Amino acid sequence: MKRSCLLFGLVALHLISAQPLSVSVKVGESVVLPCHGTPQTGSPPQDSLHLQWQTPRERVFEWKQGTVYQAPQFLGRVGLEVAKEVVGAQWDGNCSLRIQPVEFSDTELYESFFVDTRRRRMFLQSVWLTVTSHRSYINLKSGQDLHLDLHTHHRVRVLFQGSAGGPGELLWHNGPQGRYGDRLEKRARELTVKLLTSADQGSYTVLDSRNCTLSTVTVTVEESTRERTLSPGDPLTLPEEHRHLLVLFWPEGDTSSPRPVYTPPRGGEGRTEEGDRVVIQRLTPGHQGLYEVQDAQGNTVYKLRLSVAGMEKQSHSDGSRLRATFSLILSSLLLSAFLCPSLLPAW
């Protein structure tokens, strides 16, 4: 009996208040449910600890003398902060539980317990966890890419609601949907919408398999006009890798109807395709002006104002050489007249 009292005294804890703590976290992020029981007269080695975390419905996590139990729906997502310490070290009272990544189904009341050597459970802490969705606002320029964080590795659906209203549109469900085609690219937890236009302005909603909203991203797309300066003879490369771009051209100072520079799937004279890129070979003064790149629906991806540098400089150099030549001839005639007046014609 004396020995049992001694063992209990070594691991007796200052119990934390039974009032639940409130913790809120965004879905897909990492969260720590805080718990710290302070030993009164000593602390057992970590490898002899027995700690439990549970909800009113089930046991979530258990650490028993170095052996770990995780509930099936938490498998690979939960762990104690003390588990990072060296086994055999003295326990400092930290029994906080880390969950990563957090899912909507993790919203619940969690309770932690210390189990002594006689299997008596001592309540430590209760934590109410609330999992919420993400909400963000992004301002991009036409021609840029939108990168959507899906916040999960599981299957999702992505819906689009245009800023002009109207019915929503399914973008992604086990692959690209509708008109987006090869403009969508998914890697791990990210979905990329390529080459934004004004038609892509609106709200993007990511839904999980239970139809819960993981995130809502509101996107504003501003039209952009790029400026570029090249030299005569240089090639002009449109860097976007897209198979369905239309390129229109207005020559410098010409505001009439544009002429197509490139219409998929074939290019025009002096234009080639490198993969999915359009290249205009050997620029001349006639290539200077405004280029508009459109997608397959006729939406403006971006505009490019091209200046061909060196044209005025070249023209100026030619004029300078002509004036210099004329001056040299005139000087030679005057010198000849001065030295040999008889050579001058009689007027």
C-alpha cells in the first residue's frame, strides 16, 4: 500500500481546468490541441508514459510506453508533441496533440487523459476544435495563371461562378470539364488555370467528396498590355504554350480592322510553330504595332505593343552618311577650283 501511494505521488499532476479550450483552424492546415500537465513531485521517463486522446465517440490517439495507436480516420495525421523527444528522457508534462492536415470531419470535442501504473485515468484537458473553410481574394492580370490550393490530396470538384452572374460551371471533377480543356493542370494539391482572360473573373469554389466547401477564391482579372522592344532581324516569340491561340495585328498608326498573324492550326508566311509557341521570323519595320492574343472563345488573353528598335537610328545613320558624302564631293570641287581655275567650266 505504501509503495502504491509512492508511485501515485511521483506522477500526480496539477489537473487542468475542465473548461474546454476553443481552437479554430482552416481545413488542410496543421493544428495543435494544447495540453500540459505539470508533475507535482517528479516526472516519469517518456518511454513509460501512458497518455490518451479521445472524442465522445471514440479513442483518437494513445501513447503507451512508446507504443502508438491511431484511429483509422486519423492514421498518419496525429501525433504527440512529446513523440519528437528522445525516448528515455524525462517527461516535461507536454501532452499536446498535433493533427496534420486537418479535415472537416475533425470538428469535435477532444479530451486528454493520463493513465497511471494502476490503469487509473486522470482527466487533463478538453479542447473544442472547429474546422473552417478558406476564403481569399486575388487580383491578377490577363495572361497570367491562377494557382488554386485544393487543401487536400483527396478527390475534389471545382466550380466556377462568373462575376457577371448566370449558372455556375463545373471546371474539374476527376479531370478538366467543359470549355477549359488543356488550360487546366493538376499537380498534387494544386490546380492551375492557365492564361486568364476577363471571362475567367469570378469565384472558384473547391468542394470535397462530401460536398463541403474547402475554399472559395474570388478572382479579379485586369486587362494587360505588354511593351516589348526588339531589333530588326530578331524573331518575335509568343511564349504561351497553348494550342488554340489566335493572334491579331494592328500595324503602327493603323486603327482599321486587324489582320490575323496566326490562326491555329497553321501559321502564316514567315511564321513558324515551336511546340505550342508562335514565332515571327526576322522582324522588319512593318512588324511594329499592336498584337492581340485571343483564346478559342475570342477572349483577350493579353495585348503586346511591339517596337522595332534601331529603325530611326538606322535611317539617321544613312542620312548622315549621305550628307557626309555630298560634303566631301563639294569640298573636292572647291579645292580643285582654287588650285586650277582653268578647270572650271566657263559660264
